[in-house]
Amino acid sequence: MTITVPADLPVPEPLVPTDLPALRAAVTGPVLVPGDPGLADEITPFNLAARHRPDVVVAATSTADVAAAVGWAAASRLPVAVQATGHGAEVGVAGGLLITTGRMRSVSVDPVARTARIAAGARWADVIAAAAPHGLAPLSGSSPDVGAVGYLLGGGLPILGRAFGFGADLVRSCVAVTADGRVRQVDAGSEPELFWALRGGRGAFAVVTEMTLDLLPLRSIYGGLLLYPGDAAPAVLHRWREWVATLPDETCTSVAIMRFPDAPFVPEPLRGRCVVALRVAHVGPAEEGARLLAPMRTVAPLLEDAVTEMPYAASAAIYRDPTTPVPSEHRGATLRELPVEAVDALLAVAGPQAASPLVVVELRHLGGALAREPRIPNAVPARDAAFNLLTRGVLVPPVVDAIPAAAQAVHAALSPWAARGCLLTFLGAADTDAMADVWPEEVYARLRRVKADYDPHEVFRQGHRIPPAPFVPRPSEAVAAS
């Protein structure tokens, strides 16, 4: 079956069940609509705060499924959204077509070329497990449960970012389905503008069904977690601020004030407590890592010291990200510097004496390779930032209504030291104004031109939206029109 995209932008007809037989005939995976058994399990994201209400769901099993689904949606004038695990879902999908890629989890490793070819639904755990037997590792994030492709489209801030750069920097090529339903091989030599935009522009340009990325020759790291009591926050944060200025690029670290609820699923030593968590990942000998970490081990009494040499495959132990879906809200920003006054401002609104409902207020040290332009430039923003700020709250009673104001208080307190832009995987607000502020004006204008070339009718407009640039006729077209 061939599905063509109308060029004249007719007013869409309401979706009716008779529209579905052509779609079901064109794809191998399940096609679901509201009321079908299994729909909720198929579309519920990891972030339960995002409630999806699509008109149609295609549970894709291949690139061909995705191409047929996108072509059908474009012909029907329906918007298209994509979900692998839903870790990055901030707002729900409202109508249109949702393509789920969780069935597409293949990973193949070329140990000679040191590359991995990953499908759209592969999680970092899949990639790590496939690479480890060859002494290789991907440039992955803090959670192995996150979908790798979506993470890389957003830029991806890895646990080893200061040493090796953003995750998107190691992407060699993509297979992408654009808004016309066409399957494209995308790399620096073929579709260079689309390749630039995909790596850092998230899902606004196409559905990426496969990626090929470089792997690192890395078997083990020195890393883990130090936990301090909450009342040590002033001492720990001020020492950390001084300490990070002395670190080599091979040492990557973050510090977070964390408040654990008084709930049965929280381990007894942490239940109902405020703590400070220092996370560290060092590329190099364990002895060197221990020497560098020594000032932080003595700054305050420790509740736990779990920093040690570990196989990269065990790196999830560094951040201990949750594995159970919860409704949450997060907000990110970047800072150009972190003087004493900034730490004091943060402690005033989120320190142990503050009645904050936020479960995490984190500062992550940037710089190093993150600040350097990659060999093949991409659209990842905020390379000149020195720190990343993240606030996160769990949207459950009785604190649900207090979380937005608490997050706003933290970001307002640190706004005097804010840098321009935000890393997309940390950007919580999915609106056009926020997206325009992510990049410098000329970069955002370039992204809008790419959008106009590949998705002028905004088939991909759910979530983090980048509108196409206004149409400007070429000189030959203007003459012909006259």
C-alpha cells in the first residue's frame, strides 16, 4: 500500500473508525484505539504525571511500521508523537497518533569499529549489556532504564560527560522517518542539516528508528555515592563548590539535597530523612580517584560511603535512579558560575531548614569535554554552562500543590547566576517560548529552517515544539508568481 501526503493542506476530517483499516493493513504491530484492551499498558509513560490520550496508537515493530504510521497520520492531518519508555514525558499526548517503540530493542555491536547499532526502543541497559563483553561501554546516563535514542536526541548528559562530552556527540548516523513517511539514512554526508538538528533538537524533526554510535574502550570506572546527613548540607555544598574547581576532566560529579518520604518503599535508614548525596564517576586508576575524592570524604560525617572501583555495567549504582514509575515534575536550568552567594541562596530555599516538598535539588558539574564542540557539530545547547540545576518533585498528596512554587523559588534564587539555555532532557516546560530560550537566536533560527524543510506542516508538534520558519519564496518562485 502506498500512502501519499497531501500538499494542499486540506482541513482535516474528524477521525472515524473507517480510517483505520488502511493503517492496520500497512503495519505489522498492533494498532489500538480508545477502549481497546491493553491500551493503558501500551501508552502509560514512566512519568505518570503525563497522561496520554491519543486517537490511535501504533505499537511499532520495525522501521517499516513507523514509516507506514507516519505516512498515514500525515495523510490524515494528525500529529505524531513517539514514546519508548516515557522517562522524558512532561506533558500528555493530546489526540493524534502515538507510536510506541518498546518492541524495537535490538542492539548489535561491532567490536572492531567500536560501534553499536541500536533500535528506537533500546534502553541503556540493553546497550551496556551488549557492549560489556567486548570491553566497551556507551556514553550513557544515570539510569539504565531510559530509552537510549530519545536520550541522545535530547543531547544526553552522561555520567562521564566531562571526560567524553554529550551523548549526542558520539552518534555517527541515524535512520529516520520524516513527516512525509520517507525513510532516510542520515549522517554528516547525507542530510547534514537534519543530522545536525536531530542530535540535540529532540523529536521535533523526525522519528529516529535506528542509531549508530561510537562506544568507549572502557571496562571499569571509580565511582559511587557518598551520603551525608541533611544538616551537613552547608559544609558539603561549600566544600563541593571549591573542590570541583580542582578536578581534572576525567572526574565527573554532582551533589544533591534529597528528601525521602516517610513511605514503606524507602529503606529504613533514609525514610523520612533529608540527606545530601554526592555522586562521582572517575575515569582512571582507583588510587587516583580516591586521592581526588579525599577532601569530600572528610568534610562531614558519612551515612554511607559506596564509592569504589566498579565495572561500567554496574554504573547505575552511582545515582540510584528510581525504577518504579511515579508522577513527577522536574525543571532544569544552567548556571554560568557558582560563587559562595549562590550556594547560600540555594541553601536558604532548599537546605535542611527549609520546608521544601522537592525530593531532589541537584547541581551537576559541567565543563571539560561538554564545553568542547564535537568533531561533527550538533544542536546540543548550553555548552558554555558551568553547572546544571535540576529540581524534581513527586506529585502525590499532600505536597502536590506546593511543588511548582517550591521549584520556582529555587530557580529564582539562583537566577542571578543563570546561563543561557537548558539541556533538553532537563527541560520540563513544553512550550514554544521555553524552546526559543534554549539556544542562541541564530541557532534556534537554523533549527526552524530545518523544521521548515523537513516538517513544514508540523506533523511532529507534540511535546517540545519547534515551529517551522516562515516560508520565504526563492527568487525564481517570486518571479514566477508575478
